[in-house]
Amino acid sequence: MKSELSTFFDRVLPDVDASLDNLLPSGTTPPEKIHQAMRYSVFAGGKRLRPALCIAGFALYESNWTAVLPVASAFEMIHTYSLIHDDLPAMDDDDFRRGLPSCHKKFGEATAILAGDALLTLAFEVLAGIDAFPPERTLRVISMLARASGSESGMIAGQVFDIEAEGSPIDRVDVERIHRSKTAAIITAAVTAGAFLGGAKEPELGSVRVFGERIGLAFQIVDDILDETASSETLGKTGGKDRDQAKATYPALHGLERSRAIVRELTEQARAAIRPLGTRSEVLLSIADYLETRSH
Amino acid sequence: MKSELSTFFDRVLPDVDASLDNLLPSGTTPPEKIHQAMRYSVFAGGKRLRPALCIAGFALYESNWTAVLPVASAFEMIHTYSLIHDDLPAMDDDDFRRGLPSCHKKFGEATAILAGDALLTLAFEVLAGIDAFPPERTLRVISMLARASGSESGMIAGQVFDIEAEGSPIDRVDVERIHRSKTAAIITAAVTAGAFLGGAKEPELGSVRVFGERIGLAFQIVDDILDETASSETLGKTGGKDRDQAKATYPALHGLERSRAIVRELTEQARAAIRPLGTRSEVLLSIADYLETRSH
């Protein structure tokens, strides 16, 4: 399993990086500074989880994933914008990201705000420019991405809930709502959009959606656990920050052991959801295994 | 002319406001605070110039403009997001907007950043959800809006050029580039998208585009002139700020008289561009007249 996953990532990641390199304005395109800032954050060593999930969803149905690369790249742009804005002094105020100075530390706060805005905008420009799929499908993917990023049940909602929960008493419903909107929504959209563009129809599309929801929630809980247990050096960002900021996390609410058990349960539910797809689902299954056991 | 324009605005503005009210999450939708912040800024008394231009472009071809209202509203969302982010302490640091506390003064900086992000995201969600036009047309309008908002030649590029120009020696090419990208691009996109969805084809679409570019540039020059000459009370924001911040403006470069002459020239070019459209163009012509002579 593990080696199949390595093979998948070895094949996918260079394609994703080449696509991002191709879609992002060059660092010599005026105004240079913002394009350098966008590239700095996009190429700062992310795991490319969302693009990989988008491609793996597509690859359930189509072995040549070239057509879906711009979509996978758009998801990474949205993810990167959210990290840039989350790190700002007015938000989580984090000086480091993936072991490097965060965007505003490197380029200044104004440029970081605008670089985030520009990545968000470019993601939609890229999607709107795709002509490899029927236009009504592309429109539906734009809707999926926008909702998963938005203020009602998407990433922005999650960030607001998260800020509001800081230092307040929280319960299980609160923290699950934060994690679902802040992290799981966009992960779900990535794998679902890939499968949808590959040609998935209900009920298989629904199975893929459930898979995304479960691994998305598990992913954020693992993040919380690692923030408690791993060193800042391993994380590439400041560890233990969640506790210092009294963030709403699973370990804060349930303790580490119960949090780990919840991750196992969610991952098992994710596996069960896509088991009916048979051997096609092997890459997604091994991504779920990797996310459950990752150490950074 | 003037009274025809009033009639147009009297008919259009309630429709635009109703559409925005309908499209924006209510102030009681969780997370409440961000939705209240989005609504606060959207309903803070803007002129609705971009929606009006979008509708006027559409109305060149279709007398019932109901179908284009979500598109017009998306342009206003993008405009409002840009004002919220421009006002941030790290950017122009403006405490007032349209006579009211700016979004970050009222709701805090984190919420203002996220409210801007959410309006930008919602604009694309709204466009992607439109089914009144052939999907390939809707996709093209999403492309137009994204490019006009983006970091290469759109609003974000203009904001970066503007920040970089502060306090530096500027020439005519610089300041025109700033104004074209920062303000004219989105105004051009609004009227062009409206005409395109109404059914405009080349060469008429090109005429509408030229009209938009000329009035867009003129609009920003008038803004610069008013910043020099009008009181803060009339403007509803801090007057004289451009000079204090050594912003790149037409009055700074050319003086007030020459700037006024440039506005007249641009407005005449705008009028000339759409004159071939005949009586259909009367609303657009009177918008051009209004923009040339406005006092706030």
C-alpha cells in the first residue's frame, strides 16, 4: 500500500508543481513583488494534499489526469491563500510556515494581504478558463470550490468560528463544526470535484463525498494532535500554539488518546465509504492510511 | 439627459439592493459577525456605479434586466471587498468610508479581512450559480471579472502599483497604469459583461469596452480631483489623504486644470465610442455626463 502511495505521489506531484508554475504569473511579471510573494508561498513545500485528492478522485474514472491539473492547482491556490491570510498579525499571527518566514514576514503585510486576494482570484480565473470539460460541469466545480471556501459552511466560516471559540468553553458540536468548515469542506470538495469531472454519478459521487468528509475531519484532528505532541522543528511552524491560544481542538476537549481513537474511527468510515468502488479505490485508501499515521 | 439618468437610477438601484439583500447571507446566519460585517459594508451607501453600468450595458440589448441582476451584484461585492481591504491599517489605513467607520474599525481587523475574502468568494459563487445564460457565456463573464480583479492587469495589480508609487517620483505612464488597473479595469468589465450577456457581438462589444475604459479612467481622475478639492464631509472619507500619502494622482502630476481637461477629453472619447449605437446608448451617455460633473 505504502509503496503504491509513494508511486502515486511521485507521479502526481511534479505534474501539480509544473501546472502551478505554468498558471502563476512569473516573478518578473509586473507588479513583480506580489507575484514573487504568491510564488514564495505556493512553492514553500506544501504537501499538495488537496491537488492529490482532486487527481485521485478523477483517476477513479480516467487514467490520464492532464485535464484535471488546472482544477487541482486551483485548489492549491485557495489553500495557499488561506494560509497566508491565517498567518497575518490580525489573525493567528504566525511568523513561520513550513519552516520559512510566513508571507507577511517576508514581503510585508500589505503585500501578503494582496497576495492572498490574488491567489483566491486566480483560482477562479483558472477554473473559468478551462475548456476540457462541458461548461456546465466547470460551473458546478466553481460552485463547489466557492461554497467550500465561503462564509456559510466553508473555510472562512471555519476561521471565524475558530477565532470566536478562542478562550471560550467549547463542546464537541462546536469543535466539530469548526473542523468541518475550516478544513474538511475544501478537502471534500477537492476529491469530489475530481471524481465529478472524471464522470462520477450518484451514488458513487456520494460515496466519494463521504470519504472526503471523514478524512478531512480526521486530517484536522491529526493536525491538532501533532500541534500538541510534535516539535516545532518537525512541524515547520510554531508547535504548542493551539494550547497557548486556547484554540478549540479535539485534544483540548477529549485528550490525546480519545482523539487518536476518533481519527481511527473516521478513517475506517472513510475506507468503508469507498470500498464498493473496488480496486479503483486503492490510491484513495492509501491516502487515508497515510493521513491517519503521518507524523508531520 | 439628467432626468433620464435619474429615472434609470431610480429604477435600477432598488433592484440592485434587493438582489444584494437576497444574495448575501442574513445577519443572523452563523457565523453572524462576518455576515453582519459584509452587509454593513455593502449597504453603507455606495453609488452602485458598477452594477448600474452592468445593467446599462445589458439594457442596450434587453429591456428586462432581471436576469443580469446577480451579475451586477457580483460586481458590487468585488468592489466592496476591495474597499474593505484597501482601508485596512496595513494598506491605506482609513478609519472612515462613506461617512461611517470603516469595516475594520467597526468589526475588528480579523473580521474585516475575512469579510473581504468572503465577498470576493461569494461573487464567484453567485456567478457560477447563474442559469439564465448559456454556461459558456457565464464562464466568460467569470473570466472577465477575475481578470479585472486580478494581479496582472486588474484591481490588485493597481493597488500594488499604487502602494509602490507612494512617495516615489512618478510619470504619466505610471499613474495611467495605476488608474487603468486599479479602477478602470473593473468598470470596463462591468459594462462589457452586461453588454456581452445581453448579446453584444463585435464590433459593438469593442465599442462598449472602449467606452468603459475611458469613463473608468476619467472616474478615477475625478476621484483624485475631488480628494484635492472637496471637504472630508462631502466625500464621506478623509479628504486630502492622497497628497498627505504622496499618492500617484493626476492632480499631483498635471495640476487641477489640466486634470479637468483630461477628464473632458476622456469623456468625449467615451461618448464618441458608443455614438454609433444610436438612441440605445442614451443611458450610457448620461452616466458618462454624470461621472464627468459629479461633486462627490
